[in-house]
Amino acid sequence: MAEAGKLRVLVVDDAALVRMYYREALEGAGYEVAEALNGLEALEKLTERPADLLIVDINMPQMDGLSFLKVLRRQPLETASTPAVVVSTEAKPQDVEAALEAGANFYLVKPVQAERLVEYVELICGEAA
């Protein structure tokens, strides 16, 4: 868990602008935010410090989001069960199905409004009003 009672969200996306957008929305809602550029970096960050929630893109270099979730879910660590929201431009039913099979808990299609993202995070983290 994050310091001082703040829940920690790890945003995994190769686009700096997307990470900044999510960071502003989530920090504005009271969450602590960490960032990773791809699945490999996310796995490394999670071994250093767990997160309470993951927001994961699919299309990234080195290790895409689906591969990241598959590897993470096989880990014998507490972080293996961290809830994950996949947020992607891919919008076909088979994309959603593949993400859920890889270990995603929810799937949102980009672009996502900041308010909607925060709503999902609050619901998943049990903080909805």
C-alpha cells in the first residue's frame, strides 16, 4: 500500500502524454501515481514497490500490456493479484476478450475522460461514494 493512506496506482503506457493525463486525474482524486513505459519496467517497479491498482495499455515496445498481465498473473507474489484496468485504442470484442483472458479486470477504450477513469479506479479500490 502507498504511504499516508493513499492508494498507489501504477500507470503502464509508453505515451508520455497519456501518462501525464492519467497522473493529473488520479493525483487530483487523491491517489499516488507511479509510471512505467512498458511491461518489463512495470514488473521491475512492482518488485520494488507494490501498487494497489494497474492501468495498462496494450500496445507498447519491449513487452506489451497483455504479455505483462500474463507474466504478472503467473508470479508467486502478492502483486500477482493486483487489479488491472486495460485502457487501449483496440475496441474489437476479441481485444476485450484477450485482455480479460490475460488477467485484466476491466477494459476501457481510449480516449477515456478523466472523470470516467477516476470513477473506475474508485469502484475497483472500494472508494466510490
